Amino acid sequence: MKVLVVGGAGYIGAHMCKLLAESGFELVVCDDLSTGHRAALRWGRFIQASIGDAAALDSLFVRERPRAVMHFAACSLVGESVRDPLKYWRNNVGNTLTLMEAMRRHGVARFVFSSTAAIFGEPRAASIDEDHPTQPLNPYGRTKLAIEQVLRDACAAYDLRAVALRYFNAAGADPSGLIGESHEPETHLIPRLLRRAAGESLDVCIFGSDYPTTDGTCVRDYIHVNDLADAHLRALQQLEREEGFQCYNLGNGRGYTVREVITAVEDVVGGALNIPVGPRREGDPAALVASSKKATELLGWRPLRPAIRDIIESAWRWHREPRF
Ligand code: UDP
């Protein structure tokens, strides 16, 4: 089967491309390289195009004839989405509609969509399952939720099968050392700590220590990027068996506080980082932990690298010698 990976030059998309290639899929990658990396493109044929470009998509679909699409191309900075919401609605929603219209024109009826825990907003339960209410707190989360709603409607109306995968905190890197996380600017906790440990002059602080958690810092559910890629593969296979729209929450089901992450990073890099406490970051819920029971039961998915130390070690291998 040939799969079109949109956003395959990005962090999670590149890990997906590697797994698809290793699992015997044919793949074609489409990316506009606005945030992705050319050096991450090691698997499949590459076409540089924006998914907002309907003509480019038409020629891609005619030439390549993919049978399924995996869509990783999105703007994903919460703060930026608050400052420039139109950029997020245009890119994450408008351009995804253009992509879905092209799929429909060319009879491509399988879609795996990258969604996010940000669609849930302030959590109302200790662990978040698929029935949890969706009340995103920022434009980024609202654009992802909007596409989930579009997918639900489109699957009901057309010959389309789609899965939305809601990632909790993606982290880690492939053990090959060929690909890893490289955002500019980097806003995520683990890569910021590791870049600082690798010698970059990054000002890192703990965003608030007065949350109602065990040590006052926020709790998040970190999930290895290769475990996320594995879930996509299973979701793609499930589309062959099941009609309509499906959604799954993807995490380890175990949360770590910011302080626990810092301690684990210090342990892995072998030195104190002396991270000070700063003010809260706006829009951060105290705790976000997934229930991935549904993915376990229906996709047979079980994270293979759940330990925070292993996740950080894999990321550290990358950050010591990043290739891009
Ligand atoms: N965080 C922090 N300092 C940083 C970056 C993040 O204390 O420099 C905290 C942030 O408030 C959150 C957790 O680390 O509680 C994970 O944040 P990240 O940005 O990695 O992912 P998010 O949960 O926002 O998707």
C-alpha cells in the first residue's frame, strides 16, 4: 500500500516515515519545509508543496496514486496561536480542507489525522479518555477539534474512513540517531532541558510551582515518538476493518511533574541543571494524563518505551549530536 505522509519532514512525521518504510509500505512525502527539515527526509519520494495548493495536490495524487493519507502538517505553538489565530485557522483548518477535497477528487478514502490533548482544555478527570468533554482553551486546540468535527461529518457523508489520534506529550527520538526533535523556537520541556545540558544558552525555568500537584509543578503524560508512530500504523490497519470516524487518546497513562522530569534529565545527562522557578505559563492545566484503554483494546497498542528515563535517554542521544 502506498501512503502519502503530509508533514513528513517534521518531528513526528519523520519518525512515521521511517516506520512505514521499515514495515514495507511505499510512501511519498509532501512538506512545504516551513518548519520541517530537508535532512529528515530519508524515506520515500519527496515532493515540496503546501497542502493549501490544490493544483500541486492534484498532480501529486495523479502521479503517485496513494491509497491513504497521514497528516502531520500543522502549526502547533499554543502561544503563537493566541497571537495570530488566523494563521492557525488558515493552515490547520483551511489547508486541511483543501487536502481533504483533493483526496475526494482522487478517490483516496483513508485518513489518519494528528490531533492533540489540547482539544480537551481544563481536565475534569484524573485521566482523560475519549468521552471527556472537549473545550479547548486556545486557537491551536480549537483548530484541531474543528478538523475532528469535519472528519466526523465527512465520514458520515462520503466514502471516507478517518482516525484522529490525540497525542499527549510526544518526546524522545529514534535510537538510530538519524532523526530527532528540532524545533525553532523550541518550547517543549524535555528538548529545552537537553539543549541546555548540551551547552546551548537557553533560559529555562519551571513554569509555576503552586499547582495542586504532589510537588506544585504541572503533571504531563510523556509518550515516546516511536510509540506514537506505532499507533498510527495500527490505526491505518484498523481503517481496513472499520468504517466511519474513530478517535484515540495516546499516552502512557502515567504523569510526571516538571520537577520529576528535571530530576530524570539531570540523572541521564549526569549533572545538575539548576533550573529556577518562574511564573506560570498562561493556559497550562495542572495535570494532563491520558487513558489509552481504548487504543489498547481496539488497536492492540501498548507503548514499548513507557519509562520516562528511557524516553529522555533516547532524546539525549539525539541532542548530543543532532543532525539538523
Ligand atoms: N514547562 C516548563 N518550562 C519550560 C517548558 C515547559 O516548566 O521551559 C512545563 C509546562 O508548563 C508544562 C510542561 O513543562 O507543564 C510540559 O510543557 P511542554 O511545552 O513540553 O508541553 P505541553 O504540555 O505544553 O504540550
